[in-house]
Amino acid sequence: MTTLLDIQNLRGGYGRVEVLRGVDLRVNAGEMVALLGSNGAGKSTLNKMICGLCPAWSGSVHFDGQDLSGAHYREVVKAGLIQVPEGRKVFPNLSVLENLELGSFTRARERRASNLDKVFGIFPRLKERIGQAAGTMSGGEQQMLAIGRGLMAEPVLLILDEPSLGLSPLLVEEMFSLIRQLREDGLAVLLVEQNVGQSLEIADRAYVLENGSVRFSGLPQELLGSDELRRAYLGL
Ligand SMILES: Nc1ncnc2c1ncn2[C@@H]1O[C@H](COP(=O)(O)OP(=O)(O)O)[C@@H](O)[C@H]1O
Ligand SMILES: [Mg+2]
């Protein structure tokens, strides 16, 4: 199994406040890894550090044979490590098409047209709304747009930060079947979710982050199969 993302002893925070206290995490090629943990555990901070959006104090990030420790986010994107950030940050005043086109600004620009077709194949709704300002769409549609924009960059690893947050139950189902589809197509995915049950159902492996440290890493069955672990980390 090829290791795609290899994070070692990552530390960092905001100002002088330490948030990540030495995190080790790995994602292999084609793997779906769930990153769980309560609000404020440091999941989004970890994503930001991996993607060069927030500097780490120490530790290393290797991706697909490259040392990306301390790299600029543009280098991270160029390497194919693509993040769909928390809170579906689409550009509200730009159209659906413009938002998607921005996804291929740094990577895969020469295949923009064919990737647009692919994204429209996955999300026909986006094609119907191609000229609409992103900010006028529903939360679910904006989340699809954010994911579509990520796919425009031809990710090698896609990090999804709370993709189902704030979606209706029906859309949550749709979101999870989409994520499952992406993985079946061979994409490696790091999935950050509050929706623990559904994430563990589709994940190959899982990590639980608490207070900036990895408290559990292993198979979903181990986590779900132990009353103690379930109670301690999942509140189930
Ligand atoms: N921009 C920021 N400035 C200062 N503190 C932050 C910032 N973003 C997050 N934090 C703090 O870092 C900790 C981890 O937050 P976060 O990574 O967002 O957790 P999670 O994504 O697991 O909910 C929290 O205590 C949060 O208040
Ligand atoms: Mg978060």
C-alpha cells in the first residue's frame, strides 16, 4: 500500500496557544480515512496546517513523495492535495461557472473543459444553475459547488471538512453516497465529520482527535465494537 499523506508530530496553534500537540496521521492511496472528534478538537486546524493555510510550529507533512512541510498552499494544491474547507466557502458574488473555473486556476487548467463536463456529470444541478450567483443557492447546492470546485483541480487526495454540516437529512444521504462514489472511483479521501455513524460506515480507517492529540487510530469496527471507545470518543 502506497502512503500518500504522511503527517508526523505536527504541532501548532494560533498566537501562543497550542492547538495541535504532536499529531501523526497517514492516508494511503485510494483510502477513505475518517477524522473524528468533538468541536474544537483541532480537526480544521490540522487541515489548514496540512494545506499550508496556517503555519505549523514543528513536525512534517509529506505527500505523494514530496516534502510539503511549511509549503505555500499553492504548492500544496499543485501537488494534488485539495481541500474543501469547512463552511462551504464559495465566492457568493461569482457564478457557478466562475467558481468552478477558479478550482482549476492552479492545477489542471489545461483540462478545464473536460473536468467541467465531469463535474456537471456528477452534479447535474450545477449545470442547470451555471450562470447563477453562488450566494443565491441553497446550502446543499453551495456544498456541491464547493466539492465540484475541488474536483476541478484533479485531486490526488481530497480533504472534506464537515461536508454534511447543516444539510437536510435527505441531502446528507446524497452527500454520503457521493463521497462513497468518489472513493469507489479510486480517489483518496480524508473525511472530517460530526456524522460519526455514517462516516465510519464508509471509512477504511479512522482517527479520533481530542484536544489536539490523536486518541484513537484504527479500524472503524474496533471503534464501534468497543463500548468503552464508543462512549469515550463518539458519545454513542
Ligand atoms: N483562527 C483562529 N484563531 C484562534 N483560535 C482558533 C482559530 N481557529 C480555531 N481556533 C481554536 O482552535 C481550537 C481548534 O479549533 P478547530 O481546529 O476549528 O476544531 P474543530 O475543527 O475540530 O472543531 C479551538 O479551541 C478553536 O477555538
Ligand atoms: Mg472544524
